[in-house]
Amino acid sequence: MKIKVMLLGPPASGKGTLAEYLSKKLEVPHFSSGQILRDEAAKSTPLGKKAAIYLKSGKLLPDDLMLSVMQPYVEQEHYILDGFPRTLPQGKTLEKIHFDLILLLDVPPKVVIERVTGRRTCALGEHVYHLKNNPPKREGICDVDGSKLIKREEDTVAVAKARLKVYAKLTLPLISYYQQRGVLRRVNGNQPLYKVFEDAYKLISSRS
Ligand code: AP5
Ligand code: MG
């Protein structure tokens, strides 16, 4: 399907998990700003070294830097975009791009903490699991590519709380902005995965 979808939501609300599903189902690429930065950090590039400091603290990278990192991705024809934009200035800069759907995954803070602490990601960074909610078939091994599962360094209660604060201060104004313009659709992210997928897919199929 030829489509541009933007996913918004608090930390660990399930954006990456939903994006992976939609990317396969709709056959469009998934671009995660966080994953792009983690890949750069793993390679110790100049951008990665800078990003690593922000990733560890849960703070956001400066808007102008983030816009230049994401520009080549947002200019592509079709994708699921996860994690960008997440501030009002970032959103306003993207205004000339038409998104077929802007989806907000609603998840309460308490659930965020539980998801962060149980999350495991594959060493290649693409596939996400949860020890209780979405375990791999073989303990510690990614179902898809057989790589080792790791815990993200920043997946601690303290960093999750810091990310929630940043979300309230910098991302909620962007959400209000989209809401006022009537372009935002909400999905209850606090339900079983299959139901989140089903609700999101319904919104995509029935978009006007
Ligand atoms: P980023 O990687 O985008 O972090 P985030 O927004 O905090 O989101 P996460 O990736 O932590 O969670 P998610 O919503 O993808 O959830 P997931 O699917 O993994 O950004 C990281 C950092 O990069 C930022 O802090 C910042 O420093 C920087 N950055 C990135 N973008 C930026 C930008 N635009 N501007 C400036 N800086 C930026 O799921 C979480 C867990 O829950 C998993 O274990 C999963 O298995 C489980 N789960 C998912 N769905 C369900 C469900 N329905 N039921 C039960 N469990 C579920
Ligand atoms: Mg993610």
C-alpha cells in the first residue's frame, strides 16, 4: 500500500512494535528516529557519539540536528515514521508533507514503566520483545534473525521517568496542535498486541 503514517506516543508505548507489524503488512519501510540514533551510536560516528549522551539521559537531541538527520527519510515516498517529529518545531517544519494518517498510541505512565523494564531488543535493533507480554520463542534469542536479545542501556526506571517528563513538556504540545487541527487519530495502546494492530489497521483501511 502506498502510504505515509506517522506514529506518536509516550516512551515504550509500542510504536516500534506496531511499526514493525504495519511495515510488513503494508510493505513500506519503517523509519525509527531512536533506532537511527542507536545505530549511529553503536558505530561511534560523530553523530552517534553526540546522540549517545542524549540517549543515556532520555533528553531530546536539538531540533535542528534532528531535522537534518531525518530529512533524507521523510523525503521518501512511503513509510511508517516512528519517533519523529516529537516537538512542536519539528512538527511545524514537516507541515508541507502530507501524512495519510497521524496515529497516537495512548498508554498510561504506569504501563510505560512496566514495558521499559521488561523490554528486550534484538542485537540488530530491529525486533522488540517483552519478557512477559511478548516473549521470544527461545529465551534470549530473536525469533526473526536468531541474534542475541539485549536490554537497552537506557531501559531503566529512572530514564523512563525522565523520558516521560520530556514527553509531557515537549511532545504533548505537538499532540495538542495536531488534535486542534483534527488530524490525529488515537489508538488504545494498552490492550493486547493483536488488538492494537487490528485497531490501527482499521484506521488505516478506513482513512478518508
Ligand atoms: P525512541 O527510541 O524513539 O524512544 P521512545 O519514544 O522512548 O520509544 P521507545 O522506542 O522506547 O518505545 P516504543 O514506543 O517504540 O515501544 P516498543 O515497541 O519498543 O527514542 C530514543 C531517544 O532518541 C530519545 O529519548 C531521544 O534522546 C532521541 N530521539 C529520538 N527521536 C528524537 C526526536 N525526534 N527528536 C529529538 N530526539 C530524539 O515497546 C515497548 C515494550 O512494550 C516492548 O517490550 C514491547 O514488546 C512491549 N509492548 C508493545 N506493545 C505492547 C502491547 N500492546 N501490550 C504489551 N506489551 C507491549
Ligand atoms: Mg521504539
